[in-house]
Amino acid sequence: MAPDLADTATTKPFSALRPIPSPPAAMARPAAARIPDHAPVSSDAGLAAALQQIATMIRIGRDASLLEEGDAADHVFRVVRGTLRSVKVLADGRRCITKFLQPGDFVGLSEREEYSFTVEAVSDATLLRYPRRRFQTLLRGDTRLMHTLLTLICGEMTAVQDRLLLLGRKSAAERMASFLLAMAERQGSQPEDAAAGAIMTVHLPMCRQDIADYLGLTIETVSRLISRLRAQRVIRLEGAQNLVLLRRDLLEEMCEIETA
């Protein structure tokens, strides 16, 4: 059963990576081998096409481990479908989720010889796997591809700066509001009825414990914040994994965002 926003984190045995069998030679590459429509594209599409020649598509199940901290960094991955979490466990045993990885995100981009984090699947996920050495060689041979990748990395650095601000200076309520707005932006959620207060739906496959570990809060605080936003009719829960933003404007005010 998929995790509910009201559920706490659950632990399941890690399953092995499952490469998808290659199609017959007479068949063209399946559309799934390309970055799907809901993933970030534009100039990024050229990068995806160039990397396709060295890619292997794999699937992992919910709660499975894609890679472990300390493993040899032999591969780079890119998310095609699903959501994953990047995890660090502190010396005192506390878990910190540093990022939720979504379609279009790269995993394992580093000059280190070992992965410095663990990556687990929040939901069933499909990824493209690239041999690290061949990945680097391909990029070095094409300055346009290198520039495209650099642009993506700069975007990630900006996101890291925003996260440092979120954890270092924002209140618990501001953190929650920022998280919901960021998830809506990543998913490209569009208002369903602008005249009714910019209603939009956000898919949240992660449980409340995941959200707490990402925001640096306790699960009790996350639950209280969600209950408060529901009571104030700022959000509405729909099903196990969907949350409707009824008043985006109020969330922006909570984040101290200046709107045009």
C-alpha cells in the first residue's frame, strides 16, 4: 500500500536493481528510454539524447536502495519516473533527508571515488544508469553538453542555497509553506481555477516522517502544521498522496515571498 501523508515511515527489505530487458533489434527504442514529458527538458533534451547511447534503464521498488554511502561511485543515474530520497545518517543516529529526487534529476554527480550519501526510492522508480567513466568521457568531448550539464548543476546549487536559508532562518510554518510551494513548482502544477484562489494539486508520495526529516522538524510538528493549514482552508488532502493548495497566496505570505 502506498504511504499516506498520515503514515509514519516504514521500513521494507531492500530489493535488487532490475534492469529492463532490451527490446528486439527490429524495434525502435521505447519512448520510456527518453526523458518523459513531465521531466525538465528544453536544452536539456539534447543532453538526454546524447547520453541515451550509454544508458541502461533500471527499475527499483519502493524503499529499495539505489546506492549506499561509501559504495564505489561507478555510475551516474538520472531519474525518469518516481521519487527518491537522498539520505545522510548523523553520528547520533538521526536521519537527514538532503533532497527529494524527481524526474530529470541526476544522482551521483561527484568527483569523489565513493558516494557520500545513500539514495532510496520513496516510490517505485525508473532510472537511467550511466557508467561514470563513459559519462565523463562523453561530456568532455562535447562542450555543448558540458555547458548544459553545468547549467543544471548551477540550478542545483541555487536549490542548496535556498535549503540552507530554509533550515537556518525560517520558522517551522515557513519551512512547511516553502516545501509545498517548491514541490508544486517542481511538478509544474498549474492553477485549476485562478479566480478561486489559484487552486492546484501537488503529488506527495513521501510520508510525514520523510517530510519531517527533510525540513529538520519532528513528525509531530509536521502533523500539527498540516492540521492547522487544513483548518485554515489553505490546503486540502485528497486521497493518500495528493494535497490541494487552496490558497497559494497565503502560503506565499507565510514564506515572505513578494508576488508581482
